[in-house]
Amino acid sequence: MIRVFSSRYHWIAKNPKEDGHNLNLVHEMKRNPLNMTEFQNLQNELDHSVLLDMSVAGCSFEDFLAELLGSLRMVVVLDRQTSFSRTCWLSGELLNEPVLIVLDGIKSGSEDHISVDAWSNLSRVDEAIIDIIANTRIGDVETDFSSLEVNWKITTGRDGNQLLTIEISIESLSSANAKNPIFFTIDYQGLFTEDFEVKFSKRKKYTSIVANLNDSIVSWSGKLKEPYLCIHVSDAPWKKLQRFHQIVYTWEDALKQQIELKLTSGSRFESLDEFSKSLNMNRNNDSALRLFTEFCLNQDLRGCTTKRVAAHCARAVILTGLMACFNPPRGLSGYLEMVTGTQNSELLKEFGNKRTWRSHISQIAQESNDFSTEAAQIVNPKRERRPGRPPTQLVPAMHPLSLFNQYLEDSTSIVCKHCRFNNRSSEIESPSS
């Protein structure tokens, strides 16, 4: 019977503890001296497993052989070498049963490719051997994936499903690194993990994958620098996940990405609920506001010495961020509801009470030339509405995305230029986050 490489080996490589019994047992292997004829005769009697099939190696054949013999007590029956290839036959014994391994290696340019075949009637010994192989230097990811271009976004499909789209391009990858299949593992906060293989070519240098996130709603842990999305890249699927090339997007990265995606259209978020949906978060306005205000307060803004002025700075950077990214239907009142109408308002009380926040919103609306005020358009003019003036909305003086980028790149210029404390140099200290 011949067994070939399967996804089971990939799973074993990621979860080595699951087969601890086999892994410990294989280390008890004993040397079993054989001649070439005896070796070949046993090959016909034992079950055959293809462990690796000309896989990209993380080291030379010679280094791999030395490390493998350091882990498995086996006898070298044959070691034949040419200018571009090498074959090695290994013989051992486990539980009085023979175990045979054949290594084949070729040199392809600067890369080493190695095949590993095993013969044994013992169950699951092949899995233990592949795990030992993965722990040698052959399990290093040899290919340089640092120039791989990866983009992603979360959107809402026509049927209302939340979709994660990951776009991958090898345009900047060297031709030598792009000729072999590339293996990806997507880890979305541990809620789902998906493996896929892509075979690129001169004509095919781009691919994309779409995943449904409806059953993978996330919650913010409270730390901006924690991973939001991880993409692991390798030149072989059996290699240890810890050795894959890592592409990590933090919550801060995700927030910027999804805000930019929204603002590119020229429109802003209408509510914290819409903001939560764009990040595939639990619909919790308190959590969404905590995330957004933490992001705002993390901007590189000059701090002030007195508590009163520091509170003013905090309100300014939060409100400016809200106004750049949000356009609530109730206009200026909507911003006030955001910062005072959730449980998180308790956390914002240190920066001022409701009256103070209302006054600061009015000040920005009156003095900032980054926004202009206008009456909100009535979406449904036939709908009966209360008497009085329509809500006053803030409209950015430039494209919302340009304003947001300015807010990120030079927060001080946009937040502090209309601050009434700006001329009090004695109250300004060195930059802080």
C-alpha cells in the first residue's frame, strides 16, 4: 500500500502534541544494518509513504542528513552523489519492525529540493517522522516573502453577509521565488483558520480569496497592538507554522484600513453601529467608542501640563477624529450623543461633563476652517417631522480621506491650530501619545 502526503501531515505540524506517543516512540529506533539487496527486498514487503515530494528545503541535503541522523538512530545503507543530485538510504528498527527511509535531493539554481519516502508496517510512524523532519533546518522557510503584496478588506455582500477579501500579488517577488506554489494559512483571531495553496505563473501574478465572516464576529480586547488578522506564508505546507513568514495586521491597522475604505467613497460613517459592522465587531456602541477613542488618544499630539488643558486636548483629538470619520444624521447633536450617550461616557467624564463636551463641539463647528456647517438634507421630505430647524451637520472642507490622512500624519496641525490654549507655551510640553 502506498500512502501519499496529505493534509493530515500539515495538521500534525501545527499540533505536534496530539501525537506525542508516536513522537516519543520513534526516538527509540535502533540501527538495523542491511545490505542493498535486503533493503530492496524489504521495500516490497512494507507499506510505503511519500512524506515529501521534491519540497523546497530550508538547508542543504548534507545538513539535513546530519540533523536527521542526530534525531533518528539509523544506518546509512547507500549514499550516492552526482554533481546535481544525491540519494541516501537509511535503515532502522522499531519494536522489532524494520523502518526504511530514502532521501532524494536535487539542486535547482540556488534552491535545494528534497524528497523523503518511508517504508514501515507500523501505524502512524510516518507522521512521527515528518514531525521530526519539520524540526530540522529543512523546515525553515527558505523563500523570501518579504516583498509579497497583500491587501485585504471587509465588505458586505449583496445578501448581507460579511466578507473578508484577501488579495495577493507576486508582482514584486523575484522570479525564482515565484515559480513554486505558495502556501497560506489565514488566522482570523482564532475564530477560523483556513489553508490554501496558490500556483502563480508569468501570466498569473495575482489571486484573491473570499471568506464568509458571519459566524466569526470579533470583540476588541482593549489593546490596539493585538493581532486582528494574521496571514502565514510558506514554501511548503508541512513546515511548522511558527517558521512561516508572518504578515500581521493589528487592531489599529484594521481600524485605519476600514476607515480609509469607507472614506474613499466620499461618505463617512453615520453611526457607531455602522463602524462596528465594518470591523465585523459585536454591535456594541460602548466597545466601538472605546476602540475609536483609544485610537484617537494614541495619535502623536502635544501634551499639556495642567489637568484642565490636558482634558481640552483629549476632547479636541477625540472630537476632531469623530468629525473626520462620522456624519451622524442628527448632526452636532449626534456627536454629543456618541460621547455621552453610551456606558463609555463614564470613561470620558474625566475629560469633561456633557455641557463641556457640547460647548467644545460648538467651538469646533464655529472656529475650524477644516469643516463648514450646513443644514442636514431631509431624506424623506414627505415624512412628518418636528417643527424647527433641521440638524446642523459638519462637512469637511476637503475630501474626507484627505482630512483623515492629515489627521494621522500631523494630528497637531489639525487638532491644535484652533485651540484657545495654543499660545500658552508655558503649558505645552514635549510630544507624547
